[in-house]
Amino acid sequence: MKRKRQTVVNKGFDGDAFYRALESTVIARSKTWKQVAGETGVSASTLARMAKGRRPDAASLAALSAWAGLNPSDFVQATYQRSRPEAMAQISTLLRTDPNLDSQSAEAVEAIVKAAYERLRKVEE
């Protein structure tokens, strides 16, 4: 029996942002996409489709999120979503707890990011 194709409704998930965060993790861990596929069980074709802007299926999203330590809900922009900490607070926390940075280095990177963020962020009117 042939399944009827359903229309995909945008639920606010930003697949491009998720892919960019995943890609950053792949680079930081010095992995190849082939290694990611092997470690997560997500097919190389799914990863290639994601690179072209397609969304992963639920099982692939779960596996990739677990592997990268990403929370899929962080990539949902919807009115029903609870508020979250300010972006700079999250960035500061991540930098200051990064085992690859000493406190001076974390402070330097934070200053750079903060300057760029303040310059580029949208200001509510």
C-alpha cells in the first residue's frame, strides 16, 4: 500500500542553524562527515541532504543531537517557546567552562564576541 505524502508544516525548527552548529562540532572534533555517519548511525546521504538545507528525520536529529551535545529545542523559534537565557550569558558560560581556554583566553574571546554582538544585534524599538 502506497503512503500518502503529507505536507510538511514548519514548526519553527531552524534546520540551517542546527546544521551550522553540528558542522562547528565536527570541525572542533577534527572529524570527517564519514566518521560522524559511522559514529551516529546516520547515513551519509542524510548528512549530505542536510548540507543542502533539508531537515533530518526525527531519529537522525536525535542521534546527531546526542552525539554533538546539542539540544534541538534551542533551534526552535516559536511563540510557545519558553524564554531562555540571554545569548551573551550562554556564550560567556561556554567560554569560561571550555577546557581548551584559560581564563584570560576565555575573557579575550568573550570581549571579541561581545563587541561584535553589540554591533550587530537587533535593537527592539
